Amino acid sequence: MPKEAYRGKVMKRNVLIIGAGGVAQVVAHKCAQHNDILGNIHIASRTVEKCQQIVDSVREKGSLKTAGELQAHALDALDVEATKALIAKTQSQLVINVGSPFINMSVLQACIETGAAYLDTAIHEDPDKICETPPWYANYEWKRRELCDENKVTAILGVGFDPGVVNAYAAVGMEHFDSVSDIDIIDINAGDHGHYFATNFDPEINFREFTGRVWSWQNSQWVQNKMFEIKRTDDLPVVGQRTSYMTGHDELHSLSKNLDVPNIRFWMGFGEHYINVFTVLNSLGLLSEQPVTTAEGLEVVPLKVVKAVLPDPASLAPNYTGKTCIGDILKGKKDGKDKEIFIYNVADHKQAWEEVGSQGISYTAGVPPVAAAILIAQGVWDVQKMVNVEELDCRPFINLLNEIGLPTRIKDEDGDRPLSY
């Protein structure tokens, strides 16, 4: 099928969701709630049974707004030709990639060759490399920028919450200042899943973020630190006093390029228990991505073994309680005076479970790409080129998130209030 067949003059319709984890479940439910705009919904991963479980969940909760297709498919998304064939078979004009970051470049290439719009929530990763030289996007996705331009393919990178919504917060936050000196992105999960130890999303991807170098953007250059080396404590709305640690993260690698801000850092909250368990696993070499050979001659990757014995993040949802608080602290000057604002969202684990059958971390990651897909479908964000979120007009994005489950608030000298445009 020629790529021109995918491009509606007015609206893109039909969604292919790639991935079948907790975030994919949220994406599927939210697409179903807006299928009057997004059309038919297809879910694909290597394990079709997991896709079918999501289909069943959507039907059980009655999430479909109107009658339409909702189907599960088996797919090896590393196979570009197979992905192209599924895009053609389902006539999907929107591809939401919430699978492993290892498949990003394959799925992106399939979208370039078919003309389908591409959305993801994280930077591509090479399984054999951790914490590569920054900026990370330049190592992979940005190398396809010209191809997207030539083929008029809309590709919106990193449109989860962080990266994604926090990029939008940075962009709109800049409008409150004459100049901005610092953006500190704070990610706090004040929830309790009841397990001895678990990660809120894919353990392999989660640990890979923390076992290498910590990159931050300071004084307009890349600075390297160690994990858990630098911490801060903030008194945050709803969740109160929380300690977070500076770590590397996706959004720094586009914000440092696209915004004229000399200091951009990412901070994630960790409890002492998590730090202790992580330190032991890492010290024993159990978080290594490099294969080892056992005494029996079996080759295994220690990190994959740890992943196999930890709880599936999707299984945490039913008993998860508490809230998340994620947002951007911006500091700078306005009319010659120092100014500080905090733009943020608070999400509730229990509410996420009741609505879509997932925990709050999956919810915050899964709602934004659906909002972006709606904006593409409506033509608002159908830019026919590759962009990061902060390069777009972020106001309609924030307004739509307010409506569909992730309300934004701003705290400044005038108080704490909802933010809309």
C-alpha cells in the first residue's frame, strides 16, 4: 500500500499500539475512550496473549466510546518488514510505540516507509550500551530527522510524562520569565505497592538508567556524576517533604538543545530500601547487561535474570496506594527580580487502577501519547517532521491532558492553582 494512502487530508485515524505492558494497557484504554477521533485500535507485541488480555480489559471496563475494531496481533517489532505489513493490514495512520526502547529505530523506520505518524515515550537504547555520550537523541533518532522531513512523516519523540509532559512544562514555564537560569525536573512516587522490592516499569530498562554515568546539563555543558551522589529535599504539594537524587534522563538531551537554559537537571525520588537493594545487586554484578557463563556452561545476562525474578510491574496495580508528584521547578528573572515557579501534576495510584486497571506510574506515562495522537489526528500536531515535545505549541497538549486525566497545576508567588490556556 503506498504511503499516500495513510495520510488523510483532514484527520489521521486508526491506531497501532506496539507493546503489551502496563503503559500499553493505559494507552489502549485511553484510545478506546476517544475512538470517535482515533478510529480502530490494534495492539501488537511478541506475546499475543498479553495483547488479548488488554483487549479483554478494555471491553470489560466498557472503555470503548463508540463501536469499532479492537484487535490483538503478534509482532516482532524488530522486524521492519513485519511492522510495515501490520501497519498496512490494519490501515493504521498512528503508531504509538510503548514497547521496549530497543525497538524504537525499527518501528520508526517502518513508519517512515509507510507514512504513519510515530510516537514513543523514551529514547532508543542499544542493548549492549548504557549511558552513551550525550546528547542521546543525536546517537539514534535525530539521525532520521531528514528522512522524516523528506517523507513528511510526523514523529513526536519522548511524549510520555518524563520525557514528554515535563518538556511541555519547561516550554510553557519559560513564558513566565524574561530569562531562565535553572530547570529542575522532580519525579516523586509516594506510593506503596506492598512488595519487598519491585520496579514500576520494565526492571531491565529501569536499572539501566541508574547503573551508568549520571549526565546533567550545567553551565551550558554536560557534567558527569555518579548515581546517588547528589541529592536534594523539597516540600512538594500533596506528597510533602521528599528527597530525590540527581540522575540522567531522556528529556535533558533535547531540552539542552532546544531551550536556552544553562542548567537543566533531573531528580528522582528513592527510598533508603530501594537504594540499599539496588546497591547490593549492582555491587554483586547482578545488574550487568553483559552476558556471563555459569559453571554449567549456560550463558545468561545477569540483568535479565533479575528482571525474571522480580514482580511484573503490571501486577503491582491492584494493591498500589498513594500518589505521584512530577513537575518542573523553573528559576530565573522577571522584570529584574528573582522568580521561581513549580508546574506539576499529582496522580493517584488507586484512581488509575479503578479507571484503566493500571498503577499511577503507567497512567502518567500512557495518557500523554494518546493526547498527542488526538492532536495529530485533529491536525494540531500533524507537523510532518520529527520533533521533541518542547518544539511544539504545548498549550493545547496541556489543555487536553487537563480534560483526559492528568490535570496540571502551577505554584508561584500568586499561590497554587490549576494551569490551562
